[in-house]
Amino acid sequence: MIKIRNLNSIQVFNAVSQLKNITHAAHSLNISQSSASYHIKKLEAELKISLFDRRPEGLKMTENGKLLAAHVENGLRSIQTGLDQASDQTEIVRIAILPLFASRWLSPRLGSFWDAHPNVQLSFRSQNNTFAERQRPSDFADLGIVWGQGNWTDFDSIRLWPEEMVVACSTDYLRENPMREESDLKNLALLHVDDEMRWQEWFTNNQLTPPPLRENLIPQEPHFQISSTINGLGVALLPHSMIKADLETGVLVNVFDRTYTTSFAYYLGIPNRIPLSDSAIIFKNWLLSQCPD
């Protein structure tokens, strides 16, 4: 068994592995650059392996370095949890959240969570569906809500429910642009969020050729997409679970009076190799209990 004689070397390695820069890591730890370099070289000597490749453009972690970094992050997180519990401090659960999901689905249900778990503290961190794509998502949040196809690497993805999509627009837009069948959409303004993947899938599933992407019809953010649709700027393909109230009140119209299957869905995403705290497990189990079967 290899024994590390100086735990400061582990702390320095963790900082360098996150920042990929010895100078920045030294600054974050309030030590000199030479001291940080010494700790990395000392750790490599003790382990008899290289943890970083030194290149002109900067540091690149070796495979051994990546393996060690994952365990170090896990261990330091466990130590922090132990310190919090020993000092009787309440754990804070960091949750990466999508603004549309938060306002239209989660917010109306949160009261029941705090009624059942008044001592659990939640910290919501807004993100534009980038949580699963971050290099180190566990630095941002303990778990989070993501939208996609569930194929993220190094990520435990739990689908919350099978989503269905609705082709929707405002009543005024439908009156000015009558749509009787799916092929009528080919020459209309189709509102996207960040890319055309949802619409491409929809056209393919309906045996239609997707029209060219129009850059000026990408609102970038789901709330903006919905408001743009309500204001008559075009037609949107929207998750049925997020616009039920708008359809019931007539603010939006289900153009073809049906829903469409999709490979996209909302997922609860948990970074691999990082154990959840007791409070995070409580929130996870509650969230899954609120989801439709």
C-alpha cells in the first residue's frame, strides 16, 4: 500500500486537476507557484507515475491522473460531509435546475417537500441545459434536471417520465396560417430553442423532409420560446407537460389536436463516482415520487 506522507499534496493535486493550471491552483490555495509545483512532483515521485503531461499549451491530465482525480474528489467530498455532520451543520443540496422546469413543474410541488422535510436546505443553480456536458458537473451541483436523450457519459440519468410533444401556436397565428396536416408546416416559421434536433426528429417520424434551419427563429431559451409562440411569432414543438395550462386556457393551441412521441425527455442527472449526501438522497427520492408513472 502506498502511503502519502503529506496530505497537502493531495489538496494541491485536486486544485491543479480542476484548474489545469499550476499558477491558478497556487493562487486559489494562497501558496506560491513553486510550492504547488513541488507538491505535484513529490506526489508523482511517491506514486512513481506521471499525473500530468507538460505541454507548451499547458497541462493535460494523464489517464492515471484522471483516475486519481476522480477518487480524490470523491474522498474530499466525503470528508466535507463528515465535517458538516460532526459540526452539526445542515447539509445543503445543490441542484442544477432548468428555469422552465422549475417554474412550471417543480415550484408548485416544493411546498410539499418542505412540509415533509423542513430541515433540508436546497440551493437551486440555474443552468441552460449544460449540467451534463460540464467537464466536472459535480463542482456545479450534486444532482440536477437535464433535457435530452439520456446518453451522457459519466452520468447516471433517470428519466422522469416519457415525454410527449405538442405542435403549438397562438390562435391568431393559426387563423392567419391554416394548418390541416403536418406537411403544412414546411413553409412556416418554426421556433427552435438551441438547435433543430427536436424538429428534425418530428419531421423524420412523420415521413417528411425537414426544412432548412432559420437562424433568426431560435429564441435560445425555453421561456422565450413559449412567449414568442404565444405572441404569434411562429409554431413551436413543446413538451406537453410544460404547457398543459396554456392549452387548457386557450393561450396556446394544439394545432393537430394530438401529441407526438419523442426520444427526448426530462432526466434527473447525477454525476458518477460522487456519492450523494443523505439530504440529496431525500430530495432525489421525493422528486421521483412526484413524477407520473
